[in-house]
Amino acid sequence: MENNSQYARKDYWDERFKTETNFEWIASFDAFQALILPLLKPEFRILHIGCGSSDLSVRLYEMGFENITNVDYSEVLINSMKLSHPEMTWVVDDIRSLSSLDPESYDVVIEKATIEALLVNEKSPWCPSDEALKMLDSVFDAAQRVLKSNGTFVSISFTQPHFRVPALLRSEDWEVEVQEFGETFHYFFYTCKLGKCSSDEIKLRYSTIASDWLRVV
């Protein structure tokens, strides 16, 4: 019997991507394009991590953002996408390290719902395990490593701010902002600008919520 825990298994995704050509987690590009487009310029180097079979990168490419690298840990998916969309770069890598990518080489890093898949086995978002915190730190640290000094990390998520912002604030190296979108269901658009610092108000609010696991206040 299938359950959500399968989303954390690479073999599940490899098998799924043998036949799946497109699937959108959370929301389609149209739902959040007004939030993401102001952050982009045609000359930017854009990295989409945990890309899956989303058409996010394809839509951006069609709008003139042609320097796009897509990363997923499923070699099945990446090989398929190289054939169907050779106009973009496709790389097999783990978003927890991004070890094959050069440091300070991207203007924007985008993640959409991949973090949720990595956390699917967590019992309570209020009390994340040490393993979960280590995983979150590794994803955010990897994103910071490959971003240019004034780059931006975007996370598109259904995770509520009181669970996601404290994790993002475990690093002092970026300014965290949250925007909400969606109609029937509400989702969250997290923007993290490298080289800046979140306001004292944001730090205080979320350190109060998650004082026992917030690394910095």
C-alpha cells in the first residue's frame, strides 16, 4: 500500500519518472509568476533544484530567461529531460550538496516543494528531528554556496511560515521575506536575499515561536 513516505525514496522517483512527463506540485507557474518575475533578469543564471517534471523552467525559458540549469537526483528524469529540452542544462545532483556546481555561479536558485518531499517522514513540524534540521541546513547552505554574493534563493511551498521561516533564519546570511498566493488553497513564496540580514522584528517573532531549535536569534 502506498503512503507519503515513498516521496523520500529515490527509487520511487526513478520508477515514476520512467513514464511521467509533467506534474506540478503545489501550483502552476501562472499562480506565482507575478511574484517570481520581478526577481529575474534575462541575463541571470538561474538554477532550479529538485526540478522534477515541473514545467517551471520551460515556462521561464519561453519568456526569455535562457540561462537555466536544472538539478534533480533522478538520473532517469535528467536523461529524459536532456532529450526533450536540450536548450537547457540538466544535471544529476543532490540538492543537499550541489557538489557538482561551482560556487558563486548563480543569480537565483529556485526550489518548489522539494523540501516537503525530503521532510515527509517527520512526525511533527513543531518539533523537527535533528536529522530534519541537519537536512534543512544542508539544503540552505548548498544554495548559499552556489549563489553569487547578491543572489536570491526562492522557495515555493505549502509549509506555513511559522515552520519554514525559523529554519531559514538558522543562517544569518540572508534576508527572509514571505508572500502568500493562491485562492482556494494558500501557498507561500519565500524570498531569501543573500548578503542582507532579516529584520529584528522577523527574528524576534520567529525565535519566540521556535526558540528551542532556532540556531540564531
